[in-house]
Amino acid sequence: MSLPSCDALEAYLHSHIPVSKAMGVMAQSVSPTEVVLAAPLDPNINHKSTVFGGSLGVVATLACWSLVYVNLMELTQSSDIVITHGDISYLRPVNDVFEVSCVCDDPSQWERFFTILKRKGRARITLDATVGEPKDPCVIFSGTFAAIAHR
Amino acid sequence: MSLPSCDALEAYLHSHIPVSKAMGVMAQSVSPTEVVLAAPLDPNINHKSTVFGGSLGVVATLACWSLVYVNLMELTQSSDIVITHGDISYLRPVNDVFEVSCVCDDPSQWERFFTILKRKGRARITLDATVGEPKDPCVIFSGTFAAIAHR
């Protein structure tokens, strides 16, 4: 199956996870090694007129989930993907429209994930996402996702 | 200042953090030792027809934030409250309307928090929240919140 376009990923998220639509989540780029999502300030604003921490967690979760989703599309057997653990550090406030980037360009990490999934029918992968400059991020997120193959 | 009613807390969250309104967050109970929030399935549904993990993180964050907010209302000096770290474990799917309970009934933990806030102008507290039965929860959340006193 070919890689989804940004429009296709965004439409999938909006229709299956309506919170993403309410938050104005946009897909900015999609590849097998990186997914970048973005969201505007207004629907995600908090009492300090910065981005609500909960919204940052949601968009980071969706960016990582999407990168697993995109990679699993290459397999012939379909799987469910669920988050099992999330950890988020808020280092600095985010004041405006923001991008969340989830990168995983280590082929061995994907290879291990696919191998275990094919052998055991389920596998886990931990992915990181950041908001802001990767070397000086505002937010660092780490999420563990389980894929469960359909029988 | 007196404790806010459930309606007052809910109205505050909906007006200052609009994501909480989009998610249908409701305040179920408010006391200095426990805040219980709830949210329906429909606006928080995911691709598996269960509650989206990101929504569970948002409502857990809001429950803990609200318990800090309620406790700080007792002080004469006002403070900002921001989340600095969150950790969430998803143990089982949540299939319907859900409640998130944040409990902190250890007086010494609040005492330490207030003392440091008064002395240094800022202090941190870590609070836990759960979804489901406390002894057998579906979701466990731990959040660290910083209070910064207005000068």
C-alpha cells in the first residue's frame, strides 16, 4: 500500500479521532521516517493564553501513532495500534501555532518491530516527538505503542 | 476564598481551556482532597470505538490541575499553575463515559507545597489520577505541577 498523502492522513484522523478535528490538527509532512503534525493556538489555548499542555500531549500522541500507522501500511497483514504508555516533559511554554515532529530513522528499530509482530502477532515500539527546535525543544514526548495483528 | 462548586469549576475550565468544552468535560465532585472529572465517549472516541488515549491524558491533566487550583484558592497570594511533566500508563481500554479521579489526602504534601511556595515564590507538587477502580485502574496518570506566585 502506498504512503498516505497529508490530506489523506488528516482526513483519517479527523474522521476516526474527532478530538483531532476539534483541535484543528493538520498533517504537514508524512514519510516512513517522519510525521509532522501541526495545530493552531485558538482551539488549544489555556488560561495563560499559551498552548494547553493536554493539547500538546494529544498532538504528540497522534504524530507518533501516525508514524506507526504509516509504517504498518507496508505490511500485508493489518494490525491495530494502541498507545500503552506516554511520558511528556514541558520545558517551555508554546505561544502560537505549533508543529510536532515524530522521527524514527533507525531501520533496525523498525526491522525489530516488524519481525516480532510477524512472529508473535504483537509488538511494541517506543517513539519520540518534539515541539520546537529538535536541539532546543519546548516539549519532549515519548510514547510506547503496541501493534496487534488481526488474526 | 470558598471552594468552587462543580458548576463553577466546569465553567472555568470550559471558558479558559476550550478543549475541555469540546471534549464534554464535566466536574463531578470538588473538595480540597479530591477532584473528579468525567467525559462522554462520543467526542473522545477513537478508531477502535474506545476512548482516545490523548483524551484520557487531557482529562487526567485537568483533574490534577484542578486539585492544585482548588487548594491554591485558600492562599491570599494568587499563583499561576502549569504542568511540567506528565506520565500516563494505559492498562486497559476505556469503553464508555469515564471518570478521572485525582486524590491527594496527605496533609504533609500540601503543607510542604504551600511552605515552599510562600518562601520561594514557586513550588512543585506531583499528583496522581486514575480512571476506573482505584485498586484495578484502566489508566494511571502522574503529573507534576509548578505554582508560580504573582509578585
